[in-house]
Amino acid sequence: MKAMHGFDPDHISEDIELQALDFSSYLIEWFAYVPRWRDYYLSHDQSGPYAYLKKAMQALTFLRGSNRWVIKCPQHLEQLEVLKKTFPDAVFVLTHRDPVASIQSAITMTSYFDRIFRKTVDVAMRTKYWIDRYGVLLRRCVDQRGCLPEDSTLDVYFHEWIKDPDPVLTEIYRMAGIPLTDEVRAKLHAYIAANPADRHGKVVYNLRRDCGVTPEEVRAGFGFYMERFPVKVEVR
């Protein structure tokens, strides 16, 4: 699990865990096969759960003292309109990458969860589920992207970030109106250096072997996304 997702005590986790307390978000989909929950969540306006998230963060701020809020979760890509309504003065940073890379990660992680929580592991079911699920998520992202203000929104491409994070960091800090001093930049570089992707080991993905599909077959259904956001093909 450490190789797939960090859960260190001082790790910044996804804020939808606060929404889960309000019986919402797509969090439960990662732990169980619950298509009825997925349909329930997707068919309901999420203004209430996002307002709950904001209230929870206000409570945490009251307890810990004022600071800049930083939240992150892929779910926000399919809830951009509600996100903007809840946090209208935010800086929105949208990260994009080859959908196949994200999907194979989701299939692998949830299949490992099944080894813990279920008597059998149905990789074919997980494969179909997450290909369809990412299709919904990214379609909504494409449809709702226009609601975000251009002067406070940044699209970040994974291949550019991996190559050189400095331009991305500089632009985020500029949009947020926060000085990016040499000291802060050095701390960011030190954190990145101390937390490489393979710090706890490396997960070897193989869609053909493990899932019975090819990257090309999966990617064929995401032309709408890759035409809108020119991500670089990672998985071949």
C-alpha cells in the first residue's frame, strides 16, 4: 500500500474524507463495489456536501489557527461548478495526465483492496468499472472547465511537472499572490527530493497481463479529453 499511496501521519490527504462524514463523495467507491452509491452520488447536487467540507475546514482553522487552505482530490474534476460556487476566490490548479496511467493505477489499488476486504478478486469487473468511471469524471471535467475564471486557473500537465516543476510552482504562487522566496523554493525542492515516487517501492503495471486490455483500447474512449487537454501518452 505504501508503494501505491502515501498515508504518513504528516501526509496531506484528500479533503473528500471530510465530505465522507456528510455521507457523500466518491470515497466509498475506492473501498467497495457500489454502483448504486455511485449513481446516487452522481445524480445529486453536491452543494450541501461541499458546504459541509467548507464548514469542517473552518472548524479546523479555528482549532489550529489561520492559514492558507490547500485542498486536493481528483473528485473535484467532476464537481468544478460546485467547487467554484463553494470557494469562489480560490486558485484552481487542474492536473492532467494520460488517462490510461490513472486508470491502471485505480484498477490495481482497488484490486489490492479486494484482497483485504473480499473473498474473491474480480479484476475484469474492476477494469470495466474504472474505465467507465474515469470516462464520467473526465467528461464532466471537459464540460465544466469553462466555468472557472482564467485568471485564477492553471492547467498542469504531468509530463511538464515531472520534467521541471519550477515553472508550475512559480505560476501557482503568482496566482495565489504568495511570494515564492528562495527559501521557500529550496524547501519545496527538498520535499520533492525526499519524496520520490518509488520511495516505498515500485508498482509494476501491466494492463495486458493483469487486466486483459491494451492501453490503446482504453485510450480510444478518451479522445474527447485528450483533444481538450494535450496530455502526453505515458502507457504504451
